[in-house]
Amino acid sequence: MKTTKNIFYESSNSINPQGLLVAALLCIVLAFFLGFIYTGLIVMIPFIYIGIVINIGMGLSIGVMVGGIARLTHNRNRKSQYGLALLLGACVAYFQWIAYFVYIMTENMPNFGLYCEQLGALFDREVWAFLAEINAVGMWSVFGTNVSGGLLTLVWVIEFLMILLIPIFYLSLSKEYPYAEDIGKWYSKYTLEENYSIPYGSHKLLSLLQENVLNTIQSLPLGRANRYVKVHILYLEEASTQYLSIERVFINHNGSDDKDMLVENFCIDNNTAKQLLNSIEHKKRWVEFF
């Protein structure tokens, strides 16, 4: 049996400096629009419980966007992705406060033109004094209790932390896709159409894969309707090394599925990958960030 060293994909954790700069600029531009949209949703749906859902949704959206930007700019460094998430989240919070200030001043849905005119408002001491007054008086109530002062400040802080931390949590759980450093391209993902079953443990599976990948996959029995495994091929025609992942799927009674990765990004040669794709029906997958 081969050693388990270097049989799986290992990210270079590299940063593309030019791409990172472009990514930062994209984050700021996106935040400009997201901040306005976020305030519009809060204003239209001023219920605190739905407001929490909006915050969670915004945090997840930021995580997805940062994942997409990182892929677009060829950024494989996870820490820099966290930095981009913090930048985007902080900028969204800043622009959201600009839009909220416009809303308070006009007592109407934020006007986009006025929003653009007030982008530097938070650098004005008078604006901060006005917001402090709003904090003292309060803008809404829950179950007849006016939310103001320290309680309102706490709500604002929690909302801010949700926008910052949810994207980082999302990115920490996101899948890592192989990248060909010498070619400068991401691998594409293909899923074999057959649903298989694995009648032995993951340790034996790994041992068999190291002996002969093609025979191991082709000899797998078919799975059941609610319990099976899917085989994924991470393929890039120009690369000499390809990757194989095997995922266990269990369909619950309510129709939802639980997934468990048995083997992730196992190194295979180009010829083996081609034989699997040529001999078994498959389909190309969209990029997954989670």
C-alpha cells in the first residue's frame, strides 16, 4: 500500500497580489449597493424577527460573494478571504448607516440620489450627534417596550457582528477546489451519474483506490434510492494530475439529504480520469462554495 503522503490535493495557499487588489475594490463597490438594499429591506420589513433573518441572509450573501470574488481573482489564501469578508461586511455596515441616516432625515424610503450625495456623512460630527439623539429616543418598540439607549446600542452591535462573522463562518466551511498552479486555472467538477454503494469502510476504500482507481470505481455495486455514494472527478484537461472525491448521501424521510465526504480530492492520473469520464455518464457541476 502506498503512503498517504501527497495523495491528496494540497492548496498552495497563495495570494494573487493584483487579484487581491481587484477583489478589495470589488468588495467596496458591492458594499455600496448592498448597504442601500439592506436598509431598504429593514425599512420595508421593520419586524425584529424578520430583521434577524435579513441579517443572516446578508451575512451569507457576503460569504458567497467573497467566495465568488476569490475564485474570479484566483485567490487561494483562506486568511485573505477572511480579510475580504471583513472588508465587505464593514463597508456594508458603513453604507447601510448612510442609507439609514437618509431614511431618518426624509422619513421615507432612502432616495438613491440623496444616498449618493451623503456618502461622507458619517465623517460629520453633527451627524453622529443626531444618531446619538436617535439612540436615546429610539425608533421602534418590541411588545410595547421602546428600544433605546444601551439596549438599542446592543442591537446595533449584534447586527454589525452578524454581518462580520457569519461570512467568515461560511467561508471556513466552504469547499476547497483544486487549482493548477503551473497553468493558472481552477479545475472543473464532474459528477458520475451512477449512484453507488460502498460495502466496506473508508480505510479499505482508500487502500483500494491507491492500488487501482479505475477498477475500484467500476466494481462498486449500485446504491439504494435513499442511501448511496456519488463520485466526483475534478478535471482539467491541460493538467497531468486530476482529482477524485467520493461523497456519501443519505436521504431523510422529509426529503432532505445529509452528505458526508468519504474521500476528498484524491490524486489520480490524467488517463484514469479520462477513462472514468469516457466510460460512465456524467454531468458538469456548477461551482459550489459550500
